[in-house]
Amino acid sequence: MSESRDLKILEAILFASNGPVLEIDLRDKIVNKKKIGEYLKDLEKFYSNRGINLKKTGNKWSFRTSEELS
């Protein structure tokens, strides 16, 4: 149950942020801290074929408009 909640928390933070978010800050907000990499990869895959994509730049994550649309 906390896995689903963790994914929702990460998604909400990333959508609501004005800019890229440090991975360590994302990790601090979830219960299963050791799974942060897995969660982010799951979200990255989920959004890979949509109008926005989850992108990692350095040690920060953010949603960006799909390259197909920009």
C-alpha cells in the first residue's frame, strides 16, 4: 500500500514544482526510501509515451514537454 502512496507523492511533487527537484528531496518525502530509483524509473516509463516526460538532469528530476511536441 505504501508503494502506491509513494508513487503518488512523487508524482504530485514533480507536477507541482516550479523547477527540477533534487532526488534526495524526493527521497525524504516517501516511506520506502530505498526504492526511490525504482519508483522514478516506473514514473519515467509510464510517461515516456505521453505529452510530458519525466527527465533526469544531473541529480534532479522534472516533467518536460515531450520532444515530439516541443
